[in-house]
Amino acid sequence: MKQLRAAVGLPLDRWLAGRGPVTIISEDCWGGEFCRAVGCAYTTPLAGAFILSGDYLRFLENFNEPDAFQLRPVAGVHPYPIGCTPYATIHFMHATTWADAAAAFSRRTARLRRDRLFFKIDFGKSGYTQRDVDRWNKLNLRNGLALLPPGPRIGLDFSQVHRGWRMPVWTYDGAAMFHLSRRAFDFHHWLRTGELRCSSWTRALNFIFWDRLVPSELKRQIRMVFFGEETAGADPAVRRRVPLGARRISAAALR
């Protein structure tokens, strides 16, 4: 199965994504996980990093400013390097030193594809307010994607969200959410057109070739049927059976 996914799934994934490299900007590991999934160099400076909710909207609103990617370190002792631009504080949770984080940020900023820019926001994450939803709507990004949690959030109105998509399953892990998103809508159609839709055949292809959460789910079902084992939590991504976003990224991968 692994050989089939590598030999057929990877080139098919790239072909269906459309012409040339893509940059996906996200407030978490979602955009970087796309690059890992298709086996390309990181084209987003936020790979392996996250930005808190209020800062992320300010970062998007000023994305085209000349100083938007001017990064400097945040003083103090932190568990990982933290930097800031004039518009956002960026947490490099997978980097070990500031030098590594700054060098990776610079390399990836140079790879930005402004001709194929996509923007994702996740309103399931804590800290977002109704004003943030209104700010997102005002941006009116053609290639935008707003992930919405399965249930309501206090103080947030999701009835009218620009490019909003209700997720049937949600987890805080951005990398795992990338794979859950591929289950929920036609990811390749979004990359080709900027529009969101469901597609049965792409869901089938995703199950066969690209869904990295499937192996852990099958193992769970086997344990339940044959050994009666179960752990707390209904969803494998929530239980971190595939800790895609939490794993430590090697120095070689910080490219």
C-alpha cells in the first residue's frame, strides 16, 4: 500500500493540484503539512510555526505591506524561538534555535508564490471573536478558506462566513486538520479554482492514496473487533494517534 501511494498517489496529487507550486498561508501547521504531503519544498514562511488569532488577522490585513515579513527575535526565555513582524508574533514551535528559525523563515519567504496564494483560517481555534469573523469577511480573499467547527462557538455567528466550510470532525492539531480537510471537501478543486465543493470521486481517491489518518483508524478498528481495546476520545486525530503537528521536525526538514 505504501509503494502504491508513493508511485501513484504522489504524482497524481501534484497533477490534480494544478499548475506549478502553491503557497498556503495558515495560522498553524496546515499550510506546511500541504508541502509535506506533496513532497515539495516549503513555500510558506509559516511552516512549523503558529500565530495567535488576533495577530493572524492583522498579519493577513497587512500581508502585502513592504515590511510584512521583516522578522526580529522576541527577547526573553521561551521553550522555542519566538519572533515578531510589525504585525504579528510568530511562534516557531518546531525550531530549536533562533538562528535556525530565522534562516528557515527567510528561505521560505523567498519561495512565496504570489501568483498562487491561498489563505486558510480556522475559526474553531480559541481566541477568535465576531469582530475577527467580520474582518475575515471584509478581506474577501478569492482563494480563502475558513474552517468552521462542527458545533457552535459562543459569541460567533457562522451563518455568513466568506469561503466557510463546516468540518464534520475538528481537532486543534493543524497538521491533522489538513488531512481531515481533505476528507471534507475537494481540495484539488479549491487549489485550481479557489472554490469549495464536495466530490465523491476525490474523497475515494483521498482514501486510497492520500489520507494519512486511515492506517491508525484501521488499527483501532482491528483492536476493537479482535481485542476489545479502546481509548478515550472518538477521533484518532484528537487522540493524537497520528501526532502530525506535534512531532519534532528534524534539522534536515527545516528547509
